[in-house]
Amino acid sequence: MTTRVTIAANGRMSLPADLRKRLGLAGGGALLIEELPDGIVLRTVAQSIAHAQALARRYTADVPEASVGAFLANRRADSGK
């Protein structure tokens, strides 16, 4: 789905009400902007977290030593504690 928005002279843009409602931004909220070589992507914070988790799974799948627990255990071992 593509939605056209207009950027005002002061740099502000408004998202249509139906889009804000679908994204759960009806009462306000935050969007994160990711700049890509061919454009930008707007994501809610929850969408950004899910995206980051999917990337992490892709790069750490089947690598047990890539877990947070393994990282912390290695740091403790390195520090001698």
C-alpha cells in the first residue's frame, strides 16, 4: 500500500488518520526512520524491534555461543571473575 503525504514548509508531515489507527499511533506515538540507499522506511518502535530480532536470528541461528548468556559468561571468564 502506498500513501502520499505532503511535507509542509516547516518540515512537518501528517500521516492519514486511518494509517495511524492501523499502526496503533492514534493517540500519538513514535516512528523510527531508516534511511536506505533507495529511500526511507518508517517503522513503529515495535516493528523496529521485531526487525532487529529477525536480523539477529538470521546471523546467529545455530550458533549457541552468540547468545547473550554466552557473551556474558565469556566476559566474566575474560575478567577472571
